[in-house]
Amino acid sequence: MAPSKTRQDLQARFVRNAIPTEQDFRDLIDSPLNQSDDGVFRNSGEPLSLVAVAETQRRCLRLYWDTPGPAVATPDWLINLNPAQPGTPSSNRRGLGVADGAGNTRLFLDAAGNLGLGTNDPQARLHVAGGARVDGALTVSGASTFSGALTANTTLAVTGELTTTNRVTVGRADGTTELVVRGALQAANSDIYFTNTTHQHTGFGNTSGYAAIENASNYNALMILGRQTTDGRIVKLWDFLEVNGNLSIVGNSANAGNITVGRNLDVNGSVVVGSFGALFTGGSGRIDLGNWSLRASGETLDLVYRVQSLGGGFGGGFGGGFGGGFGGVGVGLPTITERVVARFNASSSVSGSNRL
């Protein structure tokens, strides 16, 4: 039905002494809504009611931005009760649908209370077919499943448990391992556990500039792989290092400071003491040597006896290939005295064996 005449048009036809025509009466009859023909009615005590058109999508309301012209214009929005997915006419589902002027369903609410955005088949209370953006706070009090990407441009706070069956990338989406952090990683509780008991050393830290920590079952150890450089792997530790167990060094060890050993020190290789260096034993300690040597001409090996004197005396003896004894008496304040009891000078090379 074409739009009715305006009230002003009809009033001009029905004035005193005017003779309305048959068309004027038709326009007058078509102007008001008819409950049976137009599907608009209001029962006593009830709000205005609309009856959907008897067609597939059960359209019941058209919304226009402005008054349409004589021709049937495309509405801005449609409300229907059996909407279909865009491009799929046979996908109708009963519910409340809001469609654009072309009939594409944009919002759908089913009888179970599920709301769909971009879909007329919502599988949850809110089902978004496409991207979603939250500019404010988002509170999730139950379990959440993400089958695609989750992007947070600001802080993402999780007060419960966050479980993933795939990789987690923080910083940039190019992760090749289970967790990639582009930046500092802080463990607030100071605990980091390596619980994979079958992990094999991967050699991932062999890449130049890389370093790695691995719980390697094929080495039966926690491996710390230093930064890979042209001089090999390098690990540097600052401050205090305490080893509560055995310490095995395979390779050379260079120490710029003192080394204090509270128990036995077993050396299966060489011990090199630099110029004016000393090797001390405390109390009744001893140095057991296998074969020893002065390696270059001009080197000197001094055997020194250190004693604290309290007005008594001291003495000492050395067995093996040589021996000697020293004694003395003194009175006074406690003093620490060192005595050279043997000296070896190498003109070419000197060697010996047994105990010092």
C-alpha cells in the first residue's frame, strides 16, 4: 500500500460545502491502521502489538531514517522473528533478529537467552562471529576458551588459572617454543621448576649469541649453556657462589682471588703457582705429591714452615727423599714466624717425588 495522504490533504477534502470523491474516501479509510489488515492492534491493558508478515523470515517491523517516497524504499533496519544468515536463505532460526536494510542479520537473540553478533546460531550467552574489542575492563569469572588469537594492548590480569594447550607468546607473535617472552621474565615466588623428566638436550643454545638452561635427561643434569661466542660458551657469575657438594671442573680454571678449601683438595692434573705465589697448609696439614718438577730454569720452590710462637719453641721434620729438624726457644708476645726449611733452584730442571 502506498503511503496515505497527509492529514492536511485529507482535511482539505472534507471541509464545509466540499463534495469528497470516492478516492477521497479511500484515502481516508487507508489513513488509519487496521488491526486485521495491518497486523497492528492493542488489547485492553496491553501494549501495542505487531504481527509478523507471513513469509520465511517473519519480518514484523521496518525502520526508516526518514519518510520514504511513493516507491517502496529500502529500510535502514529490519526486525524479524525467523532470520537467516547472510547469503544462506535456508538457515532460518526462530528468535528476535535485527537485520540491516539488505536483510543481513546483524544481531540475534534466541529463546534460550543466547545472543549472537554476526550469527543467528549463538552457542553461548554471547557469541561473536568475528573480532571483538573491549576498551574498558573485562571480568571473566568462569572458564574461558580461546580458539583463535587473544590480543591485549594493555595489561591482561588473570587472578585464576590460565591454561593453554598451545604456545604462549608475550611481546611478538613469532614464537617457535612453548613460551616466548620478548623482554624481562620475573618469577615473583622465586621458584622455577623443570618437570619434564624425558627432555633431551636440543642444542638450541648453540646459536651464536644464545644461552640456555635445560633439564637434560641424556646428560642426567641441569645444563647451563653460556652465551655462545667466538671464544666458546661463556658463563659469568657475580658475587658469592656456594657449592654444597662435589665440584668437578673439566678444563682449565683461572682464579683472580683466593680459593679456600675446607676439606681435601685432590688435583689429578697440574697446580700452577705464579711468581711470588704460595701454597699453604694449615695446622698439621701436608702436601702429598706424586712426581713434581720445576719446569724452567730460574724457578724456585721453597718449603716454608709457619709457626705461632708463645714463648715456647717450634720444630719440624720432612720425610721422603730428604729430612730436617728445627727448634728454638723464645719468650715474648705471640708471633707468627716463617722459616724456609728447603729450597730448590732450577738451573735446568729439578724433579722429585713423595711427600713434602
